[in-house]
Amino acid sequence: MRERVGLENAMAELEFAIGYKFKSISLLSLAMRHRSFSKDNNERLEFLGDAILGAVISSILFEANPNFQEDRLSLMRAELVKGQSLATIGRSVGIPKLLRLGAGEAKQGGAERESIIADAFEALIGAAQIDGGMEVVEKIVRRLFASHLEKAEFANLKDSKTELQEQVQSEGQNLPRYRVIRVIGPDHNKTYEIKCELEWLKLETVAVAGSKKEGEKLAAQKMLGLLQETAV
């Protein structure tokens, strides 16, 4: 009984923090349910929230920075939606107290794991969209990201390929290797499947994009996320 009351209080605190009260509390509960806890978990909501969050942040940046071109806006968005940023916001609204984890994950400190908190935050955004719609989500995002948009230092941002290269060089290792796996579609509308490899760690990521350059950036971005996860 005491645990249930504590959980309800934590949910109320999160709703206050995000400025929105869920009509369906079961959706909020699902958003906090890690795959280690149940087959009925937050992964689908995370998938939805990831896409929605990227779109809303893109819209905000587009409106606020009329003189910036695509590359710079992309770097700014990547900085705002990276795992570390989402985990910081997730902690600030109380997600760790609400996470439902399997016994093994809980013992290993999963409630404080950056990747788990960030995933739950994305799931929260997905749940809010289903529960209240895009207008609600935009209000939540503007509320939670306001200080980050104001304080973020964007002047020294680097694209993902440069960041990955510098990180690898700092370890004294060979540079990442990029390969075109396949090209799909006619000449006027090609899609490239690009692989990024770190041979010394036996890690690889794959990304699909409309150009080799963009595909390499996306594969490098995935690799940075993979390195972050393996370092936790």
C-alpha cells in the first residue's frame, strides 16, 4: 500500500514537472516500463517519442534560427536530443523514481543508467502524444527544453563524423572505416546504405540516407551512441 502511494505521488510530481496531467495513467505507467520488466514495455512508445521529439525540436530550431542552414540546425538538434541531454531532463522530472525494471537490471543500477532514462523520456513523449495530441507535446517540449535552448553552447558543435574521429584518435586507434553496402533506386533518387566500422572494438553500425555524406554522418552518430552505451 505504501509503495503504491509513493508511486502515485511520484507520478503526480512528474505530471507537475512536465505541466500536463495524463487522462490515461496507464499510458504513463507503460512509458516507465523497461523491457527487462515485462514483454509489455515502453519500446513502442520510445520509437514513437523519438520521432516526435526530433520533429518538434526541429520545428522550434527552424523558427528560432531563420539564418541557419541545414547542417548547423542538424548539429543543434543532435546536441539537444542526444542521450545525455534527454537523461538530464528525465532525471529533472523524476523518471528514475518511476522506472519499472527487472530484478537483475535494478540490481545493476538500471534506474540511474543514462540510456534507460533517455529511452523512458522518449517513451514519455510518445505517451503524451497519444494521450493529448501534438499540441500538448509541443508545450511539454518547449517547457522542458527552454533552459537548454537558451544556455546550449552551439558555437563549437562538430558533426558526428568529426566527433567520432576525434574520440577514436584520443584512444590512439585506427580511424573509423565507412563503406557503401548497397545503393538502391534510380539515379535521380538513390538511397545509400552505409556501414561504419571500428575494427579494434569489432563494432559496426549501419545507416540509410539519400547521400553518402549523410549516410556516413548517421552511421557515425549511431556509433557514438553505441560507444556511449558500452561505456556505461
